[in-house]
Amino acid sequence: MKLINISLISLLSFSVITGCGGDAPIKGAGSNIPYLKANHLNYKDTTTATTPAPTKDLGAQTITWSITADTETDAIKLFDHIKFMTGKLETDKNPRPWDELFLIDAYMKTNFRYTTDTNRLTNTVTITKAATDSCAYQVISAHSDVTKGDFFAQGIIDIDYSPIAQTIINSPDCLASKPALDAYILARKKAKM
Ligand code: HEM
């Protein structure tokens, strides 16, 4: 009997430590990336009913999306992905550290140069990203192009967008930010595994 109790206690503590169903330290857990890749065609632009597309407002420096998923599960998976990624960026983590576009995206987020607001109403997910300046706006704009053209349209997620990042860093809009962006890339970039 004592043995059974001990085993039960160890089993319970193991569950707590590994965080069963919670934030277990499994690579990719919570990002839902494999699900989104496999089901990318389940998402449509709420207005056009074709591939989701960002609405860009250069003057206001905002990017908005309204995406309607085929099922509520699809919508939850997308909503959770964005919340998970926002959380990563806000806690100074680097998803895709081999890709300079994702690195400068993280830089802009940790330096409070754009905000992300994500909402879900049944099957529809709306996202509003607002930049504080034209350099940060270029970064979120490029990210949204990739999300539309490669992620949603084709389910392709392994292209390295570093050349796009370089064009942005070397553009007039990013002149003042260039030293900090270069330094951030140097400090954070990792080789692709
Ligand atoms: C290569 C794997 C991926 C990574 C590392 C990744 C990472 C990210 C990051 C860092 C954000 C920004 C979060 C924020 O703004 O606070 C984001 C947003 C988003 N992701 Fe992903 N993502 C990936 C794949 C996908 C896929 C496959 C889809 C859909 C098929 C998707 C859809 C979205 C959408 C709609 C947003 C919000 C809109 C936007 O940021 O422009 N992502 N993702």
C-alpha cells in the first residue's frame, strides 16, 4: 500500500514538473506551426473569401487582418499561434533565430516599436499591428507579406528572409536604427539547424 502511495505521489509530481497539457518544454509546443502549415488552406480573408491578406495603412502605420477559418478549431489554433508568438517576442525570445527578418521583428517588439492586438470571435480572428515609426512599419509589413504569400497561400515555412531584412535595414527609413539592428543580428543570429 505504501509503495502504491509513493508511486502515486511520484506520478503526480512528475505531471506537475513536466506541466502535462501546459507549457511543457517541448520544441514548438504551443506554436501550432505544424497544424497551420498542414491546414493553411482552411483560412480565408473575411472580406474576399480568398487567401487571407493584410490591410496596410502606410499613413497610420498599421496592419490589420480579418481571417475567417473553416472551423472554430482552426480559428483557435491560429489565435493561439499568434498569442504564443507575441509572448515569445515580448519575453525576449527569438523564434527562427537563423532568419534576420524574424530577428529584427523581435528587436522591434522588445523595443516597443509595435504592438499586436489579437482577437477571436468564433471562426474569425482579427489582428491589428501598430508601429510607432516607419522603420518598424517596414518590418511588420514585410512579415505580413510573408505570412500571406508563403505561409497562408502555400504552407511554405522554410525560406530564409534575411535578404528582405537587409533591404529594410539599409533603407532610408531605418538609417537611425541600422547600428542597433546590425548589433542585434550579430548578437542573436544562429545557424540554421
Ligand atoms: C515558420 C514558422 C512560423 C513562425 C516562426 C511564426 C512566427 C510568428 C511571429 C513571430 C508572429 C508575430 C507575433 C506578433 O506580432 O506579436 C506571427 C504572427 C502571425 N503568424 Fe506566424 N509564424 C510561423 C508560421 C505561421 C503559419 C504557417 C501561419 C499560417 C498559415 C502563420 C500565421 C500568422 C499570422 C496570421 C500572424 C499575425 C499576423 C502578422 O503578424 O502579420 N504563421 N507568427
